[in-house]
Amino acid sequence: MKPASLRRCPYLTQRRLAHSTLVPRPRPALRPAILHRRSNSSLAGGTHARPHVDDSSFYTHHLMGENNSRNSHVTPLQQYHTLVQKGALKKDDHQTRIIQKLQKLHDQLANYEPPPVPEVHPKGSLLSRLFRRDDEPEVPVAIPPDQVPKGLYLYGDVGTGKTMLMDLFYNTLPPNVKRKRRVHFHAFMIDVHKRIHAMKAKLGAHGGDPILPVAHDLAEEASVLCFDEFQVTDIADAMILRRLFESLLNFGVVCVITSNRHPDELYKNGIQRSSFVPCIELLKTRFDVTDLDSGTDYRRVPRALSHVYYHPLTDSTRNEINKIFAALTSDPADPLQRDRELNIWGRTLKVPECTSRVAKFRFEDLCGKPLSAADYLEITKAFGTVFVLDVPKMDLGKKDMARRFITFIDACYESKTKLFISSEVPIYQVFSDDASKNKEVTDHMRSVMDDLGLSPDTVGTSSMFTGEEEIFAFARCCSRLVQMGSKEWAETAGER
């Protein structure tokens, strides 16, 4: 069970995909009726990250208030008591212990002075490796580990309040913390890969290891790094992370991490996992690993649905959704464009129809082509409202399309994009098996769906997804589609 007090409405999520500016954007007033919980999330991103940028959530902006978020005297414990008094959270012993850990780290940071980040000289040539002294550390140590506040690694299932805790901690950091960064881990790794690519080009063919200078730059930009949704599913990330984290910690950077998994469960059964094990040990020794799973589950709170999903694919359905698109793109000051080009990593992605705020794609445009998470992140960063037409029912023969669609939905969810969809079957059932086949729900899938508050009667079951990560991604996508179809989501999403 999950802590009731760390729950909020699942449809009330933050805009962490695009980095916000330092000047707060105007937001619509938050309705008191939806101050309860928000669900966990899994994907975020953005362009090349910047230091000093507050990626705080839409939820926290309203709940904590601008004055409180800037008040240097507000601590995590004080802010927590404020939220309890407002009725946004309910106090319990388990959550109090977690807040006290945040408070402890807050107090340590208030008295922590990050060391100057030492200059680094990448050593990659054979000669430099042969003649490096045995007592010379491969990564320069700017400060002894025992003088650096221990980081926090908070893990728990979807809905345990990890994002709310990160919001609370980040927005109450002591005023002496001038260099800070809050970013979704997926976005962070996209940024890291971009930096490594640029550093390789700068160093040349024989310039050495690019990870150390990248870690140096990251440490200079932020002495406190907060990562949402730490997960490792890619071998390239796994090979980079041990050295990157080791370097950041040796440079005196303090990290706070949220994840769905205990460190021992990261990259489980991954290729060459043995090379990632040192990173796991680093997380377990240099972080306070804390389990959030306890308490009451509020994910099954009923939500009023908004009319944003249309099925089946009939002329009537197409006419209805085209009318909505026409109404949202009727502003003469923001004319409709065709085949607008988005530049992504040196490539161009064409948007068939759009204004500056609203875009329309066919399913084939988005998922029938080899697009990646980076493409979907750029789309959701550029447009607050997206129409996706003609989503088919997907079977094993369309598994690649299904994976891309799940990635796209994750991007929309994280960026709080307003979504309109027309589909062959109810959108929650586009991955499900034919009812006539009477497929049995596996125990694992049943467990994951129950954990996300889903019923097989609503979303069906899918034999397309078999691995543990795939099943979780499928069930989470269905859960998010339900949330994004709610009235509350429709009324608060789409701001850019």
C-alpha cells in the first residue's frame, strides 16, 4: 500500500518536459476539488539543459504559491506542515519520517560549501594510460566523500508521491544553493549524450575520454542535481553512468533521485550488466536509499471524463474531431500552417498541419516512421495541444508502432499536453487482444494492472508485451490515457 498523504490527483501532473524560464508563467487557477494527489511519471526531456533553471511542477506552483517557493526561510518540514494544514496532504508516521530525511539533507546543504571544480585533462591515449602513476586517481577528487552530504535515493511504485516529494524538496532548497538543477532523468541522459557527442568532436580522434570533461561542466552548472524517474534500460546509458556519477560525486555534487526501483533492480537482465554493478554499489553507498511504499492507495479516485477520445473510425467521428481542430485553429492572428518543419538533432520532422499552439498528425505520421523519444519531446515542447487521427488496433505485427505510441503518450503526459485522438477501438484497448481469443491474464500483468488501478474489463489484456519492462510500460500507458481523458486534465493541460 502507498502513503495516502503523498497522493494527489493522478491527472494533475507537472510540465517537466520543457524547461521553464526563471519568470513564472501565468497559470490558470487550480480548482480546490483536485488537490489530492498526482501519479508518478516516467519520461521528460527538453533541449540542452541550462543551469539555474527551476523545473518545478504545475502542481507545486499553485499549491505552494510563488511567495512560499521563493521564501528562503521555508524548510521542507515547514512546507509539509503547511500542506497538511491546507488539507492537501494527510499526516502519517511513514511520510513524516521521509520528510525528516528531506529536512536533514536540507539542513546539511544550508551549511555546505561546494568545492571549486578542478580542471580535468582527459587521458585516453595508450601512453598516458601506461605512464599514469598508481596513486593518481582516475577522476580528480575535489572534496573527500565524508565531507559531502549524502544524497537521497527515493524509490517506490507508481503513485507513491515521489514527484511531490521532489517538488517539495527542490522548492525549499536553502538560499545558499545558487547552482541547482531539476530534470527528468530521461531528459538528462539525452543532454549527456549531446554533450558527449560535442566533446568527442572537440577532442578529436585521439583526445581521450569525453565523460570526465562532461561531468566537469555539469558540476560547474549545478552543485545540487535532482533527478526524476531514474531508470536504466539502455546499454549505452549503463556504460556511461558509473563513470559519470563517480565523477559528479567526486566533484562535490549532491544528488537526489527518485525511481520506481531499488538500485539492485536497476538494469536487471540487461546486456553486460556486470559493467553496471559498480554504479549500483555507488548508489547504495553514497545515497540514503529509502523505500516509499506504504499507506493507502488513492489511485482509484473516480474522475469525470472529458470528450477527447473518439471511436470508431467513421465519417461521423472524423467530422466531429475535424470540427474541434478547426475551432482551435480559427484565430486569424495564428494562421494554419502545412508541413511546418521542426529541427531535431540535425534532422527535420514535418508537422502536417499546425498553428503555433495546436498540431495535427495521423497515427502513421507519428508511429509509422522511425521516430524516437527525442522527436516526441520536441513535438510536445512545441505544441500544447496535439491531435492524433486514425489510431488502429495494434497486434504483434505492429509492435514497433505500439512501442512508439507508448513513448509518444509518455511525452504528452509529462509535458501536460492536451490530447485529442480518433481510434478504431476505445483508445484504452488499442493494444488489447481480440476478445474472441479468450487470452488469460498472466499473474504478472494482473499484478501490474492492479497496481496502476486498471481493470482488464476496461483496457483488455495484451500478449504483445511479454518482458517485465514492456508489461509495465503498456499498463502505465493505459493508465495515463485514462488520466489524460479526464475533465480535470482537459481544463488544466495545454499551457505553453
